[in-house]
Amino acid sequence: MDNFLPTDEKLIFHPKNDREKTILVGVATPTIKPGQAEEHLNELQHLAETANAEVVQVFLQRIQKFNPATLVGEGKVIEIKDALASHDAKMVVFDEELSGSQIRNLEKRLPGTKVLDRTGLILDIFAKRAKTAESRLMVEIAQLEYFMPRLTGAWTNLCRQHNGGIGTKGPGETQLETDRRLIRKRILDLKKKLQKIEEARERQAKSRNDVFHVGIVGYTNAGKSTLINRLTKAGVYVENKLFATLDSTTRQFYVGEGNSIILSDTVGFIRKLPHNLVDTFKSTLGVAAHANCILEVIDGSATDYQEHMEVTQRVLDQIIDLKTPRIRLFNKTEAQSEEARTALLESFPDVLHVSAKENIGMDKLKQLLIQKMNDWQEERLAQKEVEKNAPDGWVSEGSTDES
Ligand SMILES: Nc1nc2c(ncn2[C@@H]2O[C@H](COP(=O)(O)OP(=O)(O)OP(=O)(O)O)[C@@H](O)[C@H]2O)c(=O)[nH]1
Ligand SMILES: [Mg+2]
């Protein structure tokens, strides 16, 4: 069982293959603002290209409510089928999450087609990007949790025991139950291994307790890695693709007068990330959870930057103490029009505008970091003073190692 999903079988798009022709499908309900559905689909296209797919057609259906059987309406399924045939494509990706039965129904109506959703696509990218033992464990847990309720039809070709290929009938119920039991056990084993790594990370974080630690967070592609490279020459991989970074990188940033700050780059956030994925990735994001200050990078040139900020906030709510001091940056300022920049300045007068790529605003950022570091040092000194004067055995709330 050690290799339930052999490395290559974890990938839906195989890197060696030619780019796989793919059709994308988005659904806009009346609650979605005009333009928003198109932005979501653009992002899905970027994700598909990151996964090495060739997008041949994009559908957007406006509907009152989702069709429980196939998500989109019957007529749209027929249109998709015709489009798949005319492009000779064998893959369709939905922007919304599909249930196991929706995948089954769609595969029945679109024979010979791999049907997946945004999460499946993200997991595929994660599987390709995972480099360290820690991120490989996280990806495998997330994949198994995702595949378990979908263990049927095309998904079976991801499972070692069933090499039935695309569109073949799934295993019988008894076999499925056995598979699910084995997968649950595998997930538990992997989680135990991951916990050990997390504990080691926590010990490491505690051993660095004396140095001010800043976690760089933000939406995927905002420029987090470019920023850490700019500040520390970290040499982190940067690319105009989503999820370029999966493993966190930690570097020292010398700020003068014998002081250093620790900066950590983390995995980017994205909208519609299922809860279990955030949960699993808490380990990498744990780097941010232990930070003394959060540096949030926002792509100020993105038209949907506000949604990026909301998504970032929702993820942060789950992983950090909201009292943690925060610095916000609008990055890519040189790529914005004058009007867009002015509008941003009016709406967010306290947010710094920088360009990590063009080296704009870095001095101001450094000053701000030093200021936050000084505040933190002062607070620590005050805290130590309180502890020194406290009666024996009394420990104040803020003085535990977790702080
Ligand atoms: N125009 C412009 N592009 C930038 C700037 N900073 C970063 N980029 C570009 O934005 C893209 C993403 O940069 P990364 O640094 O990889 O972004 P990231 O936030 O680390 O992304 P993930 O690791 O995918 O979450 C790359 O093509 C960068 O060259 C900037 O200040 N201006
Ligand atoms: Mg990155």
C-alpha cells in the first residue's frame, strides 16, 4: 500500500504527453456579478494551461439554478458533446465542484471523456509541483480525500488496481468499499507522517523565537516569490503560472544595525479552494501561522484584486491569529494605469504600492518592516518584564511558546 497512487498516475495531465485538448465550462447563477464569471473562467484557463492542457473551447452557461444530475442543463451537455467531437478533445473541466454522481452522469453522457472540476485540476498542478517530502504528503492526502467519493468511471484509471482506462465502467460495489477502506487507512498513515514533520517545524520555529519572522502570503501569482527574491536574493522559482510555489522558502533579510528579519514565502491562495485542501495545506501555511507579522501581497494590476483580497482574508481567518500585525502591499504598480493607481490610493490610503519586479517602493517596505520589528521587540521586552516580576509559577497569557 505504500504507493497507492504511483507518482505518474497521480497526474491527470502527463508532462511528457502532448498538450491535451480541453474544453472548459463555467456556470453563472444570478448571484454572480456581471464580469465575475468571465474572470473565474479566465483563471480556470490559466490553471488548465499551467497543467499543460490546450484549451480549445470555453462555455459559459447562465442558469437560474444548478442541474443536480449534470450541473449544466441537458441542452448544454449536448453542445459540449458536439464540441468535444469537433475538436477531437477528450477532456472537459468544470469551474464548479462536481459531486461523484455528477461526474458519473456526465461521463455517461460524454463517453470516452475525462470529466473533472477546478479542484481536480488544482490537485493535478499540486502533484506536479510538490518537491519536498512534506508537500508530497500533503498533495497525496488531498488527492486521496478528493478521489475517494469519486472512485468510479474515469477516476479508476488513477487507482493502481484498476487500469480500465478512460470511460470504462467502475469497479463493483464490494471492490469500491475495499478500496475506500484502504484509502482511509492510507490517509490516516500519511496524516501521522505529516504530523511528525509539522512538529519538527514547530520546534524549529520556537528555536528561532528571538528573530522577527514575517510570513509572505497572498493570492497565487501576486508576486510573493518575486518579492522574497528581490529582498533576499532567495532564488525562488518565479513564473507567470498559478501555484509556482508549493513549498515554503525561508530566508534571512538583513535590515542593518545587526538586525535580521526572517522572511517566509508560502503557497498562494485561490478562490473556490475546498475546505479539506486548506486544512491539508495548513502545514505549509503553518509557516505563516507562526509568523510575528503577515506581509500580504496583492496584485494591484488585477481587475479582480478585491476578490483576491477577500479569498486571502477567508483563508487567513482559518490559519492565523487575527491579532497578528499585517502589512499590505499592492504589487505590480508599474503595470497599472495612472487612473487605476489613483483609484486604489483613494480606496486604500494605508496600503503600500510597490513593484517587486521593477524595484519600486522597496525602501519604504524595508522601513515598515523595521518599524514592525521594533514594535515586536518592545512588546517582547515588556512581556519579559511582566514575567520577571510575576509571582512564581504564574505565566501570563501572551508568554506561552505558542505566541
Ligand atoms: N508587472 C509585474 N509583474 C510582476 C511583479 N512582481 C511579480 N511579477 C510577475 O508575476 C508573475 C508571478 O510572480 P511570482 O513571484 O511567481 O508570484 P507568486 O505570488 O509567488 O505566485 P505563486 O507561487 O504561484 O503563488 C511572474 O510572471 C512575475 O514576473 C511586478 O512588480 N510587476
Ligand atoms: Mg511563488
